[in-house]
Amino acid sequence: MMTLEMKKEIIETRDRGVSVTDLCRRYRQPSWTIFTILKPKDKILAVDPSKGMTRITKNRPLISYG
């Protein structure tokens, strides 16, 4: 699991012009993980861990099959 600090570091490094391929190599993560972090970057950068926030993703609705 990636820490919030690591996610912020990935975003800031990408903003400095480092390619996604280089980020994948540096952090040993697949490209889809890097893109998943970069897509909601505004939300990630806005998180203040001192306020007790533990998750920044929304819960998926329960799907009933019967």
C-alpha cells in the first residue's frame, strides 16, 4: 500500500516533467497504478492527514444479484 506522502511525491515529480515510464521504474509500480494516482491529483494534494482522513476514495455501492 502506498502512503499519502508517496502519492504526493509521485504527483509533484510528474508535475516537474518526469515521464510516467520513469515514475514506474523509480517507484516499482505498474503504469495503471501511477495513472490511478495522477487522475485525482487535486483530491490527493488537498488531503490533510492531520484531520483524521484515512480514505480518499468513495465506497462502491453494494450490488445485489437476487
